Amino acid sequence: MRMLAKSSILLILICVSISVNKIGAKGGYAYAVVESCSGCSLNRLPDVKQFIFNDVPHYDRVEFKHIQGAVPELVLYDSDKEEVERLALSRLTRDECNELLANKGFKRVVHTKDEV
């Protein structure tokens, strides 16, 4: 029984180590995609809609992907372009969506006047 417990713990540690290595040495994600429909159900979520269309374009390594009928989700990818995490946005406010991206290591890009 003791050997089984030790083996289980070792297996968990190996899995965690692999996951951490795939996310990256800095602990961040390679990029993120916000997936959602662009109307229908999104019209009932004004904060999330404002986040998607007004805030997401200002983040580095974050893009919006229109998927007909999809509920809004943040999909995080590693450097091998493999999905690492998927988070629902429907119950979040605009500020919470921005905070979520910041907590996941994404930064807003400040455009200078010359870039606009």
C-alpha cells in the first residue's frame, strides 16, 4: 500500500513537471485566443462583449476568434500550440476579464500616436 502511494505521488509530480515545462520557463503562456460568437448570446453579456471588442485588440499575444454559436471562452496555449487551459468568460465582468488576462501574464500594449 505504501509503495502504491509513493508511486502515485511520483506520477503526479512528473505530470505537474511536464505541464510546467510546456507552459514555459517564465511561467507564462505562449498566446491566448478568446473564442465566442460575435452576436446572439454575446449581446446578453455587455461586459464580455466590450472586453472582446474594445480590450482584447490591445493585448499582446491575444486574439479574438469568431465561432458561430460559441459561448465566450479564454483558451490558453503553450509554445507547442497545444491547448493548456480553457476558461469560461460568461459570468465575468469586463474588469474581471482584464484581470484574468493580467493574472495569466498578458500585458496591454500601449500604442503611441505614430502607430495609430
